[in-house]
Amino acid sequence: MSGNSKFQEVVSSITSIGKDWHSSDLVINAESNKAFSTRSIKELVKNSAQRAIVISAGPSLHKFNVLTRIKEANFKGLIICVDGSYVKCLKSGLIPDYVLTLDPHPTRIVRWFGDPDFEENTKGDDYFSRQDLDVEFRKNTIRQNEENIRLVNEHAPKTKLIICSSAPENIVARTREAKFQSYWWNPLVDDPKDANSLTRKLYSINKLPCMNTGGTVGTAAWVFASSILNI
């Protein structure tokens, strides 16, 4: 098999690898979150905005000062961010209209909302220290985490949380503590027409609408802007 063919084979299998890796967590979390998922994305009031900016968590946030540029441009549309860019938005003086969270990881994702158990959750886990783009956070993680908790607690009620049924227990607890307005959905991870579909199983648990994620929270934010907000 040629190198290109092997590469294409790997690319075509990425979706199924991710689904298989997370499938048990998706079901467990959906069951656990059923009691909290009282509002769905279907209940969001349609807005008249014609434009939106989706803010993901890439290097440009840190290298090119894009958040300050957005703020200074006095942009009049909606601001939709992902969990990994949310605190960075707050620190730049931007209050997003919506923030999306998707990843079911039990210890890492809560960091984006300020982690009350930060030291315990990062013990023996060098995931962020190896690749963190936030230099200030790397310099003083404990103090920065405390500041993140304060910022999120102050501003959370101003932003609607678009929270996936796959969210882990600590994300649900933390965002409830911060008093986000939460709107729930299921990830569309396979064909719901299939009798053995994981998507169908998730829907049977909570009857939440299913939304295609594209495999990442960033692409999910684009789908949300297009299919739910009709931007």
C-alpha cells in the first residue's frame, strides 16, 4: 500500500475511531446528565442577527491579538466561542453570546471554566504543560486558575451555554455553580436510521435534538451558528 493510500485510510477512519473511543462515556454521561438537561437548543429564541463570529482556540488568539481587534471593531453581530477560548474572550473584554462545550474528558475540559480541583486534575497529566498556548497561565497556573474562576463566576449569567449531553460530571457541576443559562443537545455521531446507532441510543435517553459536530467543538460551533441560529 502506498503512503498516500495509507494516509487516506487513516483519514477515513478518524470518525469511527473517535466514536469508538468515547462511546461508553457518551452513554454514561448522557444518563448522568438527564436530570439537568431540562432545556434544549430548540428552545433558543430566534434572533435577527445576520452575522456572527465563531471564536475557536487556535494560536491566532495569542499571536495576532484578534480578540482585541474584534472588540475595537465594535462588531454588532453575535459572538460564539468554544470552551477553550471563553476565558480568553473575557480577559479581552468580550462577553460571548454563546459558548459551546462538547468533549467528554473527565478532568481536562473543566479547566476552561476555572477548575475548583485544578491541582488534583492536573496531577500526573502534562497534556496542557506540553502544548499550552497561554504563556501567562503556564507561568503561574494556580493564580491564573483562581482568576479564571472569578471571571467565569462574574460573567457566566451573561452567556448561554450550549452544552452537549456528553459533558462530564465536573463540567455540569462547575457551569451550574457559575449560573450559566444551559441549553442541551446530543452529538450526531453516526446514522440515526441504523437500529444500532449510538446517536439513536443517546436520543432515547433524553430526547434532546441531535446536532452534527464535525468531530470538534470548533466545527460544532459553526454548525450551531448555521443550523440553530440560522446565521
